[in-house]
Amino acid sequence: MDIEKRAHHLSERLNYIRDIFDGKHPEDIDLLHNRLNEFFRRATEGIQADPAAELSTLEELFTFMERKLETKLQPMDKVRIVRHPQRVCLRDILENVYDNFTEIGGQEEHSIDPSMLIARATITRRRGKKTYNQLIMVIGQEKGHGEEFRNGGSVKPWGNSKALQYMKVAETEGIPIHTYVFTPGSFPVEDTPGAAQQIAKNLYEMAGLTVPMVAVFSEGGSGGAEAISLADRRLMLSHGYYSVISPEGAAAIEGRLKPGQRATPELIERCATQLHITAEDNLRFGYIDKIIQEPSLGARPYHYDFFRSLRQEIIRATDEAVLSVRGMGLFRGMLLRRLSRDDINVDEMYIRWHMSQSARERLVLRRQKKFLRLSKGAYIDRRPFLNKMRNSVRESWGNISARVKYALITKHQRKLSYVMDEMTSELHLLKRRLTSPFCRIPRSQRPAIEPETVRKLTTLSDWDETESRKGKWAYVSPRAKEDRAITCPNAATHGCLDLWAPDLFGEFAGVCTWCGHHFPMEYQWFVKNVFDEDSVREFNGEVEATNPLNFEGFDVRLA
């Protein structure tokens, strides 16, 4: 029976290899296929002298070929690895990395997206004979264990909202947050709150969380990855990918595909290479802090050594995030150097994850500076040196004034406001008592208010035709020169009639006269016609976008 299970396992490994390479390297895959079929044929005919020995030899051949094919992996092959059903998923990690966990749901709208998994987990560590249980909030996208039910790890806005809710719970409880990114991207829902809006909200809130955060990337596609990964330490599995867009999405843009069309495999492969999505690329760019090595051709649920190394790395990253802002500098440096050694078993050393208020503030400041540094690699600053210095001084002064305002004044603002209100009331009363005998004006000497003045103050203003623009705008949209009719998007529901383009984009300023719908207008229209003359100024005109990925042809588009 054991031999049958091992042989079936080899069949699954062969199918996995075929799926990963998608028709490439046929000679190596055919060799494994023929050897496995030969083993099954001999087993069926009963002519095997020692089935266990033959099976062990075949397993060694599979291991050798997997190591050989590992050296031939291309970026798109790694994308297929992280999307394969045999890939490790978050449930596997919870069961094999943490000592105990309890999956928890949300409340009301926060509980209806099963692709976002939340769990309160425990890690047990020992120091001598004493054991310590450390709590962690684990958050991540779940792709396996019912992929259709989980929507393939593509999270809807309310799933990201659920994640943010429990991040704040972890902050209240003072426990670290571990996030695992297993998503091809967020589900493109634009109903309220909308995918983009919720991701932006998550990023804003994560930047200010006062507990350590560690993110682990397997499949990090677009904004869906960012929704839970703005962390103090960012780790990445060696066969994972992390990209601003999926290779298929980039191929659709590059190929200028229309709805219903599909990109060719060659174009997808080329885009995957040009996007620099692999772990090595992301480490070189500085987007991640460390790579966690996987077995050949990617980690699968039966690779228990991988789970042990992942446990060590995730605990070490949490310890480093805590120690980097806590304690005295000398001892902190010694501990961090000790932690960085791979031969240290972090399960046998205990570091408290509790932090003081000042350490929490340093953690937030350190996290924000980290991601501000990352953003500087995405632009070219051509400003003169003196301008840079002036802006730097202005920013520094702004930071100091903000600290004084929010850390000192705002903290005691309610008390100061109460005292000032009391003092103002007393002074006003005293002033009235002292000046009242001298400030009385006889009724006969009081000025009369003209009726016209009363009318202007108490009635709504009327549109004066003499004040209308009559087309004399400081800036006229080029669309106002097109001789055609425009249909309002609300025509089906509001009964709007078609509008003539010169009227709509000229005198009507891009506003439908029937329903009030605002058509998009050029930025020059707002600068010239809405704002006061010379009240708008350009700044940072010398700062230009760059091409950090060296994507082919993107420099031309930027120019």
C-alpha cells in the first residue's frame, strides 16, 4: 500500500512539472513519463524483483530532474508555480508554521468575503525549561481549500475592510501582525467603497499602526497585494512574484487588445520578463528585505522542511522589527547581529514583543521613512541644488511645527480651549459693564437701514444676463469647436436631450443643463476659468517620472 501511495505521488509530481513548464523541455519530461509508465507496466505484470528499490531509484530521478529544471525556470514559469493548485496556501502555513490558531470572522459586511482569511495564532517559544506563548494576528488571502468558494484569492473591497478591522484589533491588543499575500489582484468592484478606495484606506491606516508588521509574498498582484503588505519587514518566497500588474494584464496593454481578445503566450512571457517580477528582482530594487528559499520547483504541502524554515524566518523578522526600535542602541545592535545568524534556533530564545509608547512611535516613523525612501527610486529630481536645500529646510520646519502642533498643542487643546473660553467670557462681561454708560446711542440718532439694503441681504441673488460669459472664457476646450451632438450618460434615466458640443463645452462649462451631470474638462479649463488669475503656480516641475523596471519602450512613452 505504501508503494502505491508513493507511485501515485510521483504521478502528481509529473503532472505538476507538465503544468509548470507548459510544453517546454519535452525531452526531460518525456524521460520521467516513460520511466514512470515502465514502472507501472512492470508492477501490473508482476515482474518486479524489488518494487521498493525500483521506486526509490525513480524518486531519486524525479528529484534530480526537478533540480535540473529549477535552473531553467523563467519568470512566467514562476507565475504558474504560485498559481498551481498544489502550491502551499495560507491554511497549510497556519497548520504547519504556527502552534495553534483560530480562524475568526467579521461583523456584518466584514464577514462575507471568504477569500480574506483572518486567524488569531500562537507561537510557542522556550528559554531553558520555561515556555512562552506569543499571540499573533495572521491575515492573508486564501486560494486553496475550495478555490471557487475563495474566489481564487481575489479579494473584494469588504474583504480588505475586514483585514483592516482586525489590524486595528491587533493594535488595540498590542500583538504583532503577520500578513501573507496570495492574490492575483483585488476583485475590480467599483461599488461603494470600491476596490481602489478601500486599498488606499488600508495603506493610510497601515502606515500609522503601532504594532510590528511582517508581510510574506507568494503571489503579489497589483493593488491587492498592497492592501495588506505595508509592513516593517517584507519577506518573499523564492518562487513567488510581486508586480504592479499581472503579466496577462501587461500583455493586454502592450498588445492593445480589444474586449474578448487574448494575448499570445509569447507576449505574456515577454511581459513577465520585462516586469522584473521575481524575488531576486524585487530584492535588488529594495522592495523586499529577504528571500525565503523554497524546494526545487516551489513549495508544496508535503515539504515540511520548508515550513520549519518559514517559521524561523517569520519569527526572526518579528524579533528584528521589535528590537530595531526598542532598548539601548548597543544591546540592540548585539541582539540584531545575533539574530541574523542562520544557525540560531529562534524557538530556543525568547524576545518579548511588548513595546513602550515611545518605541511604538519610533516604529511608525521608521516604517514611514522606509517607504518614502522606496518611492524616491521612481522619479528623477532635476531641481537645482539651492531649490532642493530650500525645500528640505521647508519640510524640516514643517515636521517640527507639526510635532509642536499635534504632539504638544493638540494634546491639550480641549483644556486650553476651555480656559480661553472662560477668560474671554469674563473679559467681555467686564468690558460691557465698564463701557455701557458711555456707549448708549439715542434711538433718534441711530442710522436708518435702506429697504434696498434689506432686500439684498435677505433675498437670493438673481442671474444677471449682462454678467454672463457669452463664450468669453479665458480658456476654451478644443471640444467646443466640434460640430456634433453629445448624449448625456444619464439620458436613459433622466430623459436628457442631446446637447450641441459648442454649447456644452463652451457656455455650459461641461455641465448637462437637464440633470447637472459634469463632463470631464481639461485641467487648463479649471486653472484659467475657475481660479483667480495668477493664483495657481506649478511646483516640482523638474521632478520627472522614471522607468525603475527598465520596461522596454516605457521611456519613449514617458518622453
